[in-house]
Amino acid sequence: MKKQVTLAAALGLGVAMLLTGCGSSNNGGTPTTSANTPAAANLRVWLVGTDTPQAARDYLTSTFAAQNPGSTITIEQQSWTGLVDKYTTALSGSDAPDVVEIGNTQAPTFTASGAFLDLTDQLQALGGSDLLPGFVQVGSYNGKFYAAPYYSGARVAMYSTDIFKGTVPTTWDAYLQAAKDATTSTVSGLYIPGKDWHDFITFVWANGGEIATQNADGTWSSQFSSANSIKGLQQFQDMFKTVSHAASDIDETDLVTPFCAGSVAFLQGPSWVSGSISAAPDAATPGCSTTYGAPDKMQQFAVPGPTVGTYAPVLAGGSNIAIPAKSQHPDLALAAMQIMLSDGYQQILAQNGMVPARISQAKFMPNNQASQAAANAAACAKLTPASPNWANVESQLVLEDAFSQIAGGADVTTVAAALDQQINSILNAS
């Protein structure tokens, strides 16, 4: 029986950063470092969303070109929306990319299906024991290693001192009350996109509920109809109605715009979102570094737990990287992965507030309030159920649909029962 892995264990941060308590086989070939120089080629690397900073992208393309004369890298931007379906199609075709980023919660489905090359023999060369162990675990299947850690992080609460001028709440109840007190006709006390289960599954976990548990026989049982989960979903519904001006049918793909418009008191999201908020107005993806996201105004704190000094469980964020089994250039792809997991590249991620895949590079994370908040949140972060079928839950958007219905005022008990039935059917499908 597999157990959920907390981000605390996944990060391998140890006592220095964990400061508080918590309320099928793969038939693809294995890339090897050949004595012969691989034929020059243009490598296609798929990165998802805007989380990877431009400095890291530039480092990858320039370093790869210098180390592999005649070869180049093209980074192809992907969207998190519809990602599983797109990867399912792309990785089985003749025009597969060469290196892909995949969400940590989605990785088990692809490692189990044979979509990625077996990198077991390359584990040490890619970082070995210096890699985040929990993310190595989700990138492995049947004792073989397929998808390496890329970066990690936890979800925190953010605010601008121009909007929220009160005292930072130190308990879960105080957090919700502070959000209610900060709500106005133009400001969401807590910005809650209705479909955003990634950030607001916290309501379920904070009330003692679970997504799903695994039985002794290996089957799964969805838990949204449990008394504790129902309590959390009802709390979510109440907070959406009373403190958020977001729509019930939108997701969390754009958190920067409302924050930079000055219409949010508390924003709950991945810790690295603060980097996007603090981007310069003339950046490729503009932020508001001269207004609400200015360094002296942008603040973060870990979502508090039931009592002072504890923190609420939040969803562990982050990604893995892998080489598709149908990559036409596996040796060059491995070279690109080695750069992405190198100290230099991982240092850039760390400097931008992301928990790097290389544990040794965490020392380059900013020594500031944001890093402290991320570390506190990481101590109690949780992963989704460790089922190879979990990505199918995400691709079918059953959680987004359920949360949107609840945000829209639907009966919580009815929605939860239907959600349990859907999740059980997906997770227990053979």
C-alpha cells in the first residue's frame, strides 16, 4: 500500500527548514553518453506555463549550443490547461518533443504507461541523492526511474501592504475572518477562482478531510463525502460567496492580473507566483514591480493552521522533466536534461524563489520572508493520491467541475457524492 508523501519528505529539507508542525514496462531505449558525437539537431523542449524564468531559459539554450556545436534548442511553450490530453497524443506520435516538463501530480500516469525513456542508469549523472527524493519517487515506476525532479514549491498566501494593512493572521479561523474583514465592493478579501481546487483543496484538508485513500487490496476510495470533507467544502462555498469577486467558472491560470489591479487582499497560490507578480512592467509577461508587487510591498505567509504556530495542509506544487520514449534525439535530450539539473541552472531557479530539484542549491533561495513562508508551507504540504490513474482525474476536470458547482451554490452533499463516484471509477479502472 502506497502512502502519500508530504512535501516535507519530498524536499529533503531536514530540520533546518522544517520549522513547524502540521494541524507497465517501458520498451523505449535508454539514452547513453556515446563516445561518438551525436548528429547535430534542433532539440524541442516543452516547458509549461510561465514559471521557468527567462534567465533559466537563456541559460539552457546558450549552454546547450556551446556544449553541442551545431545543435540548438527550441523551447515550445505549453499551457497547463488540457496538458494531459495533449501529452497523451504527442508522446505517442512520430513527432514527439525531446524533453518535456510534466506536473508532479501527472507524472505517475506517464511513467506507468511507457511514455518516457528509462533513465535508471542515468540517475547518478543527473544528480543522484542530491535530487528531491519525493519527486524522484513520483517519477519512478516499478523500481525504474523515468522522470527527474525539476522544481518544487508550496502554496502560500500573498498580499500587498497597499491593500491589506492589518496584522497577519496566525490561525485558520483568523485567516478566514481577516479575509472577510478585508472584503469590499472592489476588493476580494481572498481571491477564489471557482475552479481552483489546486489552491483550495486546503479547505478540505484543513478540516480533516481527504481526497482519496488506498485500501488494503490496492483499490482507492474517494473521500469527499466524509463528514470532514463536507465541512471543508461547505466552508469553501461560504468563503467564495462572501469574500471573492472571482467568477465560479474560471481557474487559477491568471492570478497576476487581479493582484496587480489592486483588487485582492489575500491571494493564495504557488509560492513562485510572487516572482511573476514582481516582474517588471516591460517584461515579456508583465507584473507590477513598481506598484502592488514592489519588493517593499509584496508580502507572503504560510496559510495558518488551527492553532498558532501550525500551518494548514496545502497542495505540493512543482514539476518533473523527462525524455519521451519517441524522442528522435535521446542523447542530445539527455545532455539538455543534464543542463537543466546542473548547479548553474538550478541556482537560477532557486534565486527566483523556486525550491530547486538539486537540494544543494536551495541555499541560493532568497533569505527573506518569502522563502520562510515557502519553507513553513512545505512542512505541511501534501501530494495527490499516488495512483497511475490520477492524471486521468485531472484530464477529465472532475475536480474543477465539482468546485465550480459548489462555488455556484450547488448542494455540497450532492456534488460530493457524484465526485466520489467519478473519482472511484477513474482510479480503480484497470
